[in-house]
Amino acid sequence: MSAEPPALAVRRLTLTRFRGYESARLEPDRRPVALIGPNGAGKTNLLEAVSFLAPGRGLRGARLAEIERIGSPPGAGWAVAATLDGPAGPVEIGTGREPAREPQGSRKPTDRDRRLVRIDGHAAKGQTALAEHVAVVWLTPQMDRLFLEGSSGRRRFLDRLVFGFDPAHAGRLSRYEHALRERARLLRDGRFDEGWLGALEDQMATTGVAVAAARREVVQRLRAACARSVGPFPGADLAVTGAVEDWLDEGPALAAEDRLRQSLRDSRRHDGGSDGGGGGAATGPHKSDLSVRHAPKDMPAALCSTGEQKALLIAIVLANARLLAAERGAAPILLLDEVAAHLDPDRREALFGEILALGAQAWMTGTDEAVFAPLGGEAGRFHVEDARIRPG
């Protein structure tokens, strides 16, 4: 099961005041990484640290203040630093929570809860710059209910896939969400300023349609890739649904922008009122959803068994990785938290085989080292216990 070295891999990972770690350092090679240890040892915390090398709130969706190690000095902040090998060569990434600063004339520090990013030693304007260098996709036990719960989790999952193909998607999504929040604030306050609202709605229309179009394009490509399912993983039939997507099906993007702009204008009173709007927006890509069906059974994923749902998610992630490897020369970094242990032997070996064939650096956790036996020497192993890490 040998493979060419991956084109995107973490070669050094350093944590400071991160979750249960006061400090930690790993130096994996370019192979997949198996993190082995008992429950509660700190394995998932290491995956979460890697997830912060990409835009967003990490694989737990946590607030920045929640990540800082308990017992740290007040306002000390936390940090993750990494050296990555990428298609364009090595890159140094540092990110973390901005330390609280003491205002002039005050003895109490302020806490801005702001995430800082540095790339090759230079401060980045925002975390969206990370998408230019790193693509990270994860599967966690909490995602076992992805097809059963609300649409927000499915949108976040889809957006992480889109980041790998279109790094600018992160910036567009951030600008859309900022305008959405600002518009909501004005409407809640009853400030129906035409100039201000019109400018925000214009930005929501242009960036919102671009967000929807990027999602739509990636889903169309993933749908074709998922039809070529790998071994025991089922084919998945994908679609992104929503009003903006419907408008893009019916006409050009400029027409969809006009329709979204008019919809936002017409719904101001409702969106800002107590009759169901509450300061949100009734229409836009923040309402879209990812629809997934088990193709061989022609069955919605929500009606499939838990095992089938997990297999569908793996099938989508593998299809995404195959596309990225073919188009960008680098499969994404895969974070698979307790995934292999819950697969039957055939699916487990198929997963490992696909990871190696892709040259992907997959970070995998498990309590039993025997789970990773089929990988032989094709994976690096680290034992984790009580937030201590030792290779081997």
C-alpha cells in the first residue's frame, strides 16, 4: 500500500496553552498520523489544533475563550504554530487568541476574543488568508447526526469542502455574514436608513450569489465524483438547495443578484419585527442546505442507518480529496476522530487504502493500536496520555 508522499502535510505542530496542553510539540513526517490513547487523553485536542490551520472556528466550533488552558494566567491567550509542506513549498502558520491587553489607566485587561493569524512571519488581515495555503476536512463523532439535525452544520461542512477548490470563498462568506449581522442589528434597532440598508443589501446580494454559485459548482463536481464510489462506500447523490440556487438554475448570476436584493428590501419589516424575523433575513445563502441521498438505494441520507450515514460522509470526503488531488496537486489534510474504529474491517481497509493512494496526511484517533495494524509502516504513530505525547 505504498504511495507517493503527500503534497500537503504538517511537519511540525506546536501548541501553547491549548485545551489540556500547557505546551506540546509534534514532528510528524509526511505519512498519515495515528494518535493512540485512552478516552480523555487529549487526542481530539490535537486534531482541533490542526483544524485551526484553516479558516473557521475549528472542528468543535468553540469560542476562542473556551480553548485556553484552564489555569492559565488571565488573558494569556493560546497559540497553535505549524510548519506545512505544500505544493508551493513550506509555509509557516501561526494562529491563536489575541492576549488581553490592559487599557491605559485601568488595572483590568480587556478581552477582545480575537483570533490572530501570521503566515511566514507576517500578520495576515484575517483568518480567511489561511484558505490560500491549507485545506482541512474533518469527521467527528458529533457529525454522526449531520443528516438528522439542522441545516447549519451541513452548510459548514459544505463550505469547508468549497474552501479547498476556491480559497476566495472564505472571504466572500465572511463579507456576506458580516453584512447580514450589520443589517440584522439595524433592523432590530428600528433604524430603517435607506442608504445604510441599501449598501448592506447590495453587498449581501453580490457576495451572497457568489457564495451560492461556488457551493453549487463544487456540489455538481462532487456529485460526479461520488458516483464513482470507492469499494464498499456507497455512491452519494448531492444537491444544494435554496431560493438563491433556484434563481441560478433559472437565469444568470446578475438576475439572481437583483432578485435577492429586491427580496431583502421587501422583507425589511418582517426581518426586523417580532413576527418571525427578529433581525435575520428570510432569504439568502445562509438558508441553503446540502441534500444527500444514498444513490444505490435512492434514499435520503436522513432515513439511512447510522452506519450508512457514516459511510456516506466518508464517501463524500474521499471524493472531495480525489478531486483536490487531481486539480490542485494536493489532497486536503483529513482529520478523522474515532472514525476507523467504528468501521467494519472491509471499510476500514478500504479507507486506509484510499488515504494512501491519495497521498493524504490523515490524522486519525483511536483507543486500540490494533485498529491501525493494516497500515503497517505506512503511518506514523503517537501515543497520547494525560496530555503527554510520545512517538512510536
